[in-house]
Amino acid sequence: MSVEFALPDAASAPDDVSVPERLQDLVIDSEDVGGFLGELAVFSAAAVSEAVGMNVHCGITLSRRRRTATVAGSTHEARLIDEVQQAYGDGPCLEAMRSHTTVHVPDTATEERWQEYCTVIAERGHLSALCVPLELDEGATAALNFFAPQVNPFDAATIQNCELYASQAERSLRLAVRIGVKQQHADDLQEAMQSRTVIDLACGIIMGQNRCSQEEAFQMLKKASSTRNQKLRVVAESLVKSVAQQAPIAHFEA
């Protein structure tokens, strides 16, 4: 996919779609945060490739709660070279997130910082790198990491364009993360409701079989969970299934 690497204030034809609008569409069309990040990596690689006139790979690194991981790549190779950096524990992408500044490596073959890592990716044909940080919510940081097959293709104007593009991308990423968090909360709530329903059903069966109170039935269920070293919901489902001869279905799933 070839896209125009346009700035927010760049003049464009009336029927053109701006970069912010394209990024917003990615958020809307993606099923989850992971899907959005994958599409963002592909979109970003295409945009920068168009700008510099060569095929550029893009990886996205995310750091949250002191854990850093490569979360997306425009290609398998993009993920791989980003993950190699994780293995070394340092490199231009990680430095960009730590320093909150863009890190430019014009020639990986002669770069003295992160020498081992840069030598590895240079041997794989990635002769330059540009890593641009993204500021997210709650202390999380990320970076767009671009790798090119030629020495020094990122001039000052391109770097500035990438930084402006990153400021647009981080707003979309924040929105995607917030939507993802809300969806996760909804999923967690539904799972809790399902667990509660199954446990209540199991307690009702125990009450009927043992002529005991609900609290006593619940304690019996907890004891069985501890003895079997299984989750309370698993024990409850097993009991209900043994009585009903089928897996329990919560009424709100019908």
C-alpha cells in the first residue's frame, strides 16, 4: 500500500484523506489494540517508504510497567530485528523511549553505540535506523522504529516529518489503548458474571443434596477447590455438568 507522507498542514486535493483521518480509520476498523498496532506498523512503513523512495521496515516497541516488548511489525523481518534488540537489552529504539528523544543511526555498520546490535542488523541489510518515541498514558512509552537498506536516507526534513507523524500516531494509539482497556473491563465483568452464575448453581445443587445453608454449600465448594487444586469455577462447572449432563450455560449467553 503506497500512501502520501503528508503533514497536518500540508496542502492536498479536496478528495484526499489526511494522515490523522487515516489513523482514525485504523482505530475504528481494528478489532483490538494488537490489530491496530499491526496496521499502524504497515501504514507507517508505507508512509516513510514513500517519503524516502525505498522499502523501509517499521517495528513498534512498547514499554509499560517496566516491561518492554516488540508488539508489532510491518513485516516478519521488522519484528525480528526489533526483538533482537530486546535480547541485547539496549539499542536505539530502547534509547529513544528512555530519553524521550528521536535517535538517528545514519550508518549501522560504523555505529559505535550499541555496536553488537548494529553490526547484526547491518549484516542483515538494514544499514540505517530512525527511532521516534511515542508518549502514551500512565507513564507508558512506545517507539516507531524505521530500518532502511541504505546509509543515511533520513535527512533533517524527513526526520522532522517522522516526528510530526509520530505526534499524530500517538494520539490514535492512546485512543486505541483506551478502547482496549474498556473492552477488557467489559470482558472481565462478563466473565465474573458467568463464574458467579455457575458457582450459584453448584451451591444450589449442594444445598439440595446435603440440606444445608448456602454458606455451608459454598464452603464445601471451596474445600473441594482447594483439595483438587482447581479453580472454584472449574469445580462448580464440573458439578453442574455431572448433574445436568451438559456444560452449564448462563442465561445471558443465550
